[in-house]
Amino acid sequence: MDRMAVRSIVLATVLALALVAALAFTFHHFRVIEAKRFCERIVTQVEATRKRDGYAPEKPDPSWWAGRQVPALVRTQDFYLRTSTGCLLRFRDPLAFDDVWTLDSRSTNWSNYDGY
């Protein structure tokens, strides 16, 4: 095989891998967006309960997501953390360095950090 053919094969392989990586990243990005939207919907229910009772529930209520598909990045057994002012909803993004996304129910601001 001549050098030009080898270069063409290497270039085609590199381009194919780059395309696959770009598609995988895009797909994963949509998974993060899906998890964020799920948490944002739950926050409205948490805040309604907090306004009614004066405090956020101790534990999440499974009825909040009944009938909905729970996103793959959200682990319902540990995504809810009650605070003194409301709650934090969180999920882990395994492909990110700052791998934990957290939504504060009171400020409705997202933050992310390293560690879970």
C-alpha cells in the first residue's frame, strides 16, 4: 500500500472518530437538558408544598414524577436534599469534570461542582 493510501485511511478514521465523538457529546448534552427540565418541574411542586406547609417536605413524593419517564441521569433515591430554606435537586453528569448539577428550589438557580 502506498503512503497516500495509508494517509487517506488514517484521515478517514480520524474524521469518523471525530464525528462519532461529536454525536455522542450532542446526545449526552440533551440528556443533561432533559434532567434539568425534570428537576425544574419538580421544584414547582416542592415550592407549592413549602408555601402550604411552611417547610419543604422531608423526602420527595414519588407522585411528583408518577406517569413521567425519569431521566437516566436522575437517581430518584438520592436526588432530593432538604435544606433550611427549601431543597436542592441534584443529578450527576458522569462525563463532566464538575459532575454534579444542583437546582436550588428557592432561587431556581443551577450550579455545578465536582463530587457527589
